[in-house]
Amino acid sequence: MDIEQKQAEHIDFFVKQASALKGSALTSVIVEATSHPSLFAFSEILSVPSVLELGGNENSVYLDLLRLFAHGTWSDYKSIAGRLPQLASAQALKLKQLTVLTLADTSKELPYDQLMQELDVTNVRELEDFLINECMYVGIVRGKLDQLKRCFEVQFAAGRDLRPGQLGNMLQTLTDWLTTSDNLLVSIQEKIKWADTMSESDRKHRKEVEERVDEVKKSLSLKETTPYWLR
């Protein structure tokens, strides 16, 4: 079973749980979802009406916590830790995994120094163990550990939830890409048309040359067969 299918099943499970509860009863669902070792997407849970209703009351910190796991990083958590529930070890691990996904989305070559700073890791051995055991083995990223260059070369990274406003930027990027592709296609078609024209012109030229060669051959052949006194 691939990671996308697992995600879909876990998301469906927690969405159904959240939809059946209200108020403080939702806090345990949020804690369980953000602690789950195989769940890395939270936007569907965030969109459940009863979850959104947590905003503005005594349980709003759990809504903020869920938003952090949907869009934030370990550094974000450290900057607002005093306003959020304390993370369990499973939640801390999950948020660091999500941080790697965010970094991998911005660059395909992640320096060890940057990763150690973002993840609060003190040495290269600990960092590489984390990337291998908690990221690559789990299946959320694939890549190469380059000890010589001291970087992690990302080959694949699972996507995270879209941040507010990010969808518009993605649509604009896709629109620009489609425009560029259309222009490139027109250019290719023009080059093909030009090549076809040149090919046809070349074909006609070769035919004319061949006809002239045939005429010369016939003329020479006629001269060879005609008696010299009749030439």
C-alpha cells in the first residue's frame, strides 16, 4: 500500500471522528491525529465545521496546534510554544518530519548545517540517522546523503497541505507554464513547417538535377550511336 492510499484512509478516519464530536471532545482527536505516525496531511480535518468552531474559545489552542501541523515547521513551533499545548514526543517527531518536507519543497539540495539548525540536531550522525530512519524509511522522502558535500540531495518528497494563498500562486505558476508550453509548441510547429518547406524545395531541386542529368545522358548516348558524318 503506497503512502497516498494510507494518507487517504487515515484522513477519512479522523474526519469522521471529528465530524461526530464537538468542543473539548475534539481535543483528543487533534492530539491523536497530530501524533499518528503515518498521517502527514491535515487540511481536511481543519475544514470540518466542528473543528473550526474551536476558534475563539478555551479550546482554540488546539485549532492553532492543528494549523501548525498543517502548515508550520519546528522553528514556527519554537516561536509560539508558550501559546500551544506541550508536544508529546510523537508530535515533536512528526513536526520535524513535516519540517523536512517543507524544506524539500523549497530546494532539492539541503545543506546539513541548515537541517541541523531547523531540526535542533547537534551532529551529522544524528541528522543522518533521522533522515534515514524517520524520513526515508517511512517513505515521505527519497534522496542521497552526500557526506562529502554535507548535504541531502532530495529525489522525492511527499507534499504538504497548501498554505492559505498558496493555491493562487500555484495556479498562476501553472498558467505561466501552460503559456510557455503553448508558445514553445507554436515555435516547434513553425520549425516543422519550415523544415517541410525546405524538404519539399530540396526534393524539387533534386528532381530537376536528376532530369537534367538524364537529358545529358540521353544526349551523350545519342551522339555515340549517330554516325560521325551525320552529326
